[in-house]
Amino acid sequence: MIRKLINVPADTKHLPLEVGSIKGIEYIDPAIDEYVKKLKPKTGYAYYHTLACVASEYYGHNNNGDEYPESDLLQLQTEEEVNKFNPKNQKNPVVRWQTILFAKVYYRHRYDESYGNIDFAVWNPRMHWLECIAAIKVNEVPNEVWREALKNGEPVPFSIGCHVLYDECSICGNRRYNPNDKKCIHIAQHLGEFDEKAGKWVSMINHGINFFDLSIVVIPADNLAYSMRKVAEGFKGIKDLYQTKRRTPNTIRKVAEFREFLTKSRHHIYNDEERQYVVSLARWIKELEDS
């Protein structure tokens, strides 16, 4: 069994217009909106719509070189997975993407304390990704920057953690069942590179994917691993589920504007203007790390 940390692209369709948007990504699963309409917020919690995982058959590998195939996520858990990964009160197998409902919300993958749960999830067959509603005890989040961002409905980076039964090299097919298993030369020396001879990317294809963690992070491994929208909160003064404060600091706006650039091909050569955005984004993230 191997533990993985996943960071995935998140669409900005439902964020305030001042924050920006990504062209062409418009298809939020309608089950999410239906759930939100009927949602009765619990006191002390705020609710966020985010992406948990995207299908590698359509979106490729992430910056860690990991692939999470839809063909695996749509399969039923095996008996081995149920015994290894499920909560003690969940003895029946579920479709693998549904294990996100067993996950807790953490801060930077630190498992000594959790800050919420995943209340609802759905696999979007049109966009080939997993969407969820996370209920978070915002006032308890230890990082002041992200605590305020969450309260204001601003985009916040998330990362998903999962267990996998094994991973497989996309080039030679070598399998690893434990972290200490020997890596093939492709994974050890060329992960994330394009293998011209094989005509494909060097990546780790994951099998037997089971989620256990949704973490608020500082730097996501994938360029677009942010919350999609704040949909509700159980605090006094909220009158509308879709009410969102429009406070958008320049740094947040800058990140959101640059997301569209970051969705371009990995072979894309940035022009001078785009390069300046990269530099300013890197500086902003460094400030967050040091805060």
C-alpha cells in the first residue's frame, strides 16, 4: 500500500467575477447545486465546493507525476481495500471515488487534528472529475491567511490524500506495492519527462485509489488546485446560500488571473508579460510560506 497526495485543477466559474475565470470550463455537476439548495448549514461550519480529483485519461498526470485513471475510480472496492482503508463502521464496498466521503479536512496533511468533513460528493461524467462539498470549521484553521480567505469566499488551495494498492510505470509497467519497493529507471530519473522513444510521458499510474484526506495547503502540486466557491456557512448574518463577500485583494486577483496561463500546455513558452506573472506569483507564495 502506498500513500499519495493529490493536487488537482479547480475551476473558477462560481467565484466572484472580480477574481477571474477560466474560459471553457463551465460544466459543474447539477447534483452539487441541488444539494446546496437543500443544505442546512451547521453552526460554526462554512461550506466549500471544490474538485477532489480529475481523470488522468483526460487531464494527464499532475506535477508529482501521478496519474489517477477514471477507469480505476469508477470501479468497486475490493475486499482487501475495504479491510485496509474503510472506517470500521463501513464494511460494504463502495465505488472508489465515493471513498472521498470517508475523508477528513486537515491543514497541510497534518493528521493530529481535523477541521471538517466531506458532506457530499459526485463524479461528474461530463467533465470526468470528482466534485465535493467540504464542511470546514473555519475559525479553527491554524493559518490566519487561509482562515480569512475561507471566511471571505476567496480561492484557497486544497490537496487530496489517498492510499493506493500499487502504482505502475507508464513506460515499462514496473509496479510498486510499497514505498520502499525499487523504482525503475524511468520513475527514478525521468519522472514527469516526455519519453521520445515511447512517445508518452513518464508517470506513475495509480491503482486501487482510496481517499482519506482533503487538506488546506500553501503550495499545490498542480497549478489550479483551489476551491471553486463558498456555498454556505452556519454563521449569523448569512441570508443567502450563494452570498459571497466581494473583497478581492490584489494578490488573490493576481493568482486567479494567472490560472488561465497555467492551464496551457507543458510545452508552452511564456512571453515576457506571462513571465512577469510567474515571478509575481512565486513571490506571493513565498510570502505566504514565510507568514
